[in-house]
Amino acid sequence: MAASQRPEARTASVCTAEAARGTHSFKIAGYSLHKGLGIGKYITSSTFSVGGHEWRLRYYPNGDKDDFHDYAAVFLELLTEHNTKQVRAIYDFRLVNPATGQSASVFSSPTVYHSANRTWGANNWKKRSELEATYLRDDCLVIECDVTVIRETRLEDTEGPLEIEVPPSDLSDSLGKFLESGEGADVTFEVKGEIFRAHKFMLAARSPVFKAEFYGPMIDSETMRSSITVEDMEPAVFKALLHFIYKDSLPAMDDLDEDENGEMVKHLLVAADRYAVERMKLVCESILCKRLDVESAATILALADQYHCSKLKDACAAFITSSERIDDVLASQEYQHLKRECPAVFMDLWEKAAKSRKSY
């Protein structure tokens, strides 16, 4: 059709793109411990938010398929169940060079996530030999992932209902800032010479023990002075307790080795029981349950019995009486020691095991 013969009726539309960007850093501590996890097995980062969606990284130390067993694989998983059919995103997997502290891109790709496939990434991301030669320090590997979420908007569609993106809750961060700054604090605790400032209303809201101390009928003179000495607890444990009360999560313990970390979790369970912070107690039970091994099972069983952790106690009993492990557990020094110190616990253990066998 010649230019002079073009139709007179015309319509127009404009398509714009909005982008939300974020970066998540995933530190893999104890690289050597994960190295033999197996093909197709992965560990995950914590959940993070970009563009109104929740994401996490999957890291496969031995690759996700047999064909790529010499490679480490990384994938980005969309966790959010969203009302849209698809989510357009660009991800960039990067590695941090410990010598420079700078990260470099290893694999980047634009991707469309949808209900049929919510995980995308690179199964031949990086050879393990290269990772270990250049990017490993102190048995730690740091992966960064830049995520860009793209949302297209047609201006002609704006006459209909509009969407307003609601950011994820930052309540725990906001409360945590009050704990860190001490602003408005109305009570102090002294724990072996260290001073911690806090807020009575917050402690009372999260712990019935604190509630009774501050607002119950038996308020003592020490509480009225708003200065309390805490006995029989380490400062680091009390600090972690306050962190959980304000932020509903345990603090990072990256500076502790594996044994120190395990002992810290046990102390936190005791603190949670002391102040009746039940969710924190269950978090500690869950961590200890996942770390059960031949050497620790008897010790954790005694701890679970002492502090009335019924689910953890059952898990220990099942672990100890397993036909695959029972001989090794019985031969451990911890079992022999605790059998002498806590005979009632182990009598109960074997009675339950005997009843369980009779039920089959």
C-alpha cells in the first residue's frame, strides 16, 4: 500500500518496563564437609526478596547430573506462589575472589519463571578444581547472585485495577534496631559483668517469665529498680536470647567452629526453657535433632529429658535404638558416662524400645 493510501484510523500503545534489583550473598562455610554430598544433592541459601517475590539459591557441590559430576551447579529458585502466570527475571551468578574481595560473573541469563518450572540455573557452572584453586579460603566459598525482576506495563491497561507492590515485613529489623541502640530501654541486665539494655514490654510480650517478673503480682524490689542480675548464664547466651526475643531468629554464629556451635545451641535451649520462650526452644531442638550422631546422641538424649523436650527425646531414642547404629552408640564414651550418671533416662529408653518391638 502506498504512503498516500495508508488508513486514516490509527491507534497507539506504549510498553514500559520496570525493574527491581537485588543482590544476595551466600557464604558456604565448611566447604569440605559438603564436598561429598552426592550428585543431585543440594544445600540452600536463606530466603531473600527481590521485586515482591521470594527467592533462594540451590548449590550442588557435586553437580545436579551425572554428566556434570566434575562441576558445581547453582540454581535460582522462585518460592513465591504468585497470581501472575509468569515472572521475568535476569540472574547473574558471581564468585567472590577472597584475595581481592571482588566478585566476578560466572553465568548470567534472562529467564521466564512459571508454574511448570520455578528453578533455573547452570549445571556446568564452575569446575570444582577451579573453585578450590582460586575462590576457596578458610574452607569457605562465597557466591553472590544479582537478581533483576522485570515487570512490563502497557499504558492502555492502566484503566483497569492497578497492583501496588507491598514489600516484605521489616518488623523484626525495626525491633532489632531498638535492641541494638538501647533507645527507650527501661531495664538493664548484668550478666557476669556485661550490661544489656532492653524494654520490659517487649520481653513480657515474648516470655511469660519476664511478664510475671515485670507485671505480675509478685514484683520484687530488684525488678522495680529496673536493674537485674542474671546468674548461671554466659553473656553470649543471654545476648542471643535477647536477639531471638526481638527478631524471632537465632543470631548468626559463623565465628564458632562446629563443636562450639553445637554447645551454644544446647545453652540456648536451656535459656529458652528458663524463660519459657517456646519457639526458640523448638528451634534449638530442631537444630540438635538434625545434628544427631553416634557421639552426641546420648548427651542430647539426657539434655532432652532434663528440659522436657519430648520430640527431641523421641528422635534420640529412635536414633540410638536403630539397628544400624546401636552398637556404635553403646560403645561411645558419652553413652557409658551418661548411663552411670542418668540411669533412669536409659531405663526409660530401653523400655520404650522393648514396647515398640512388641507392637510389630
